[in-house]
Amino acid sequence: MIKFDKVTKRYPGGHEALRSVTFEIAKGELVYITGHSGAGKSTLLKLIAAIERPTTGTVLLNNQNIGTLRRAALPYIRRNFGMIFQDHKLLYDRSAFDNVALPLAIDGVAGREAGKRVRAALDKVGLLNREKAMPIALSGGEQQRLAIARAIVSRPAVLVADEPTGNLDSNYAHDIMALFRSFNEVGVTVLVATHDAGNAEGRLLHLDHGALTEGVPA
């Protein structure tokens, strides 16, 4: 499903975030990407989601070379993905319901169908009773749950999370990781970048200064 072949990503100024990285991820896998701060985890996820393009090497998604796609084709590729960021990227002038509904509006889904799917996503993350709340009124863990609901409302094939538990206490972090496992159990390919995979129940890919060391299943 996802294949990296000798992928290097070099940013302006010469910083090499990834260096000759090669791996494959099959459909339905649960993969944890580990490594120190600055190891290249976020860059790797951005390459997978076609937010960045490789400097050299090949990134394939379902046998499509992301690096050679026309810019106009990228939004269609990204519809395969649900993206979850450490800083949430919520819209603080919109309710929880409206935040989750945004991807559906972009895809042209409206009315009763949109409402049904938004409430199902909120229910999945335990926020159905907070649909009218503004994000500022939610705790850090609830904001992360809201970001997850927004990521899954379009029923993506791949869920990508960048340090989703980095700012949460251990109880919230445990609950968030359990959510990811539940999505994986119903067939979603889940990729989680984390600095701490001590309790990971899946495959490990470890980055060290842009170079990849593939671990064995935890």
C-alpha cells in the first residue's frame, strides 16, 4: 500500500531530514514511527500524505508515485488520509460539531448524511454530549479526541497521527492509543509517530537522524 524506496528529503539550506529510507507498509497495518525529536518522523508522515515531496527516491501509495503527481491531483490522493497533529489545528471560532463537519463540507457531503456521520464520529471518541461546545471549553485530551473525530469522519483508509499524545497525561494518552488500535481492528491502516512507544502493540519503525532502523513487532 505504502512504499518508500531510497527516499531522501532535503530542505532549503541543506538540512537532510531523511536519508535513503526504504520500507513498505501493507494495508491494514498498525505502525509506530519512533525516534528522538528532529529524527525525521514528521517529515516521513508528510511524505506519506503527499504534503511534502521527496528530494530523491520514490514514494508509492497504491502503486502511484506521489512525487510525480500533478498538483491538481494531490487533493484526491489526500482524501485517503485522516491527519491528526499534535497541535490539533482546530478552528476555535466553530463548535465541536462544525469542526468535525468541515472535511465533509469540503467533500460536498451535507444535510442529514453529514449530521449522521459527524455524530457517529463524535460518539466514537466519547464527545457526543459536547457537540455544541467550543474547542476552548474542552480539555487538552478532549481537544485531541475532537481532532481524531475530524480525521475519521470521512472514513479514510489511512489514519496518520503526529505525536498525538505528546501533550497529554498518561491516562489520556492510554485512551488515545486505545482508540487508534480500535480503528486498526476494523481495517484502517494506522501510522503513529511517537517519541515513546513503550506500550506499542504493533510494528516499529525507528528513525535516528533521518536514517531508518526497522524494529520487530512489539
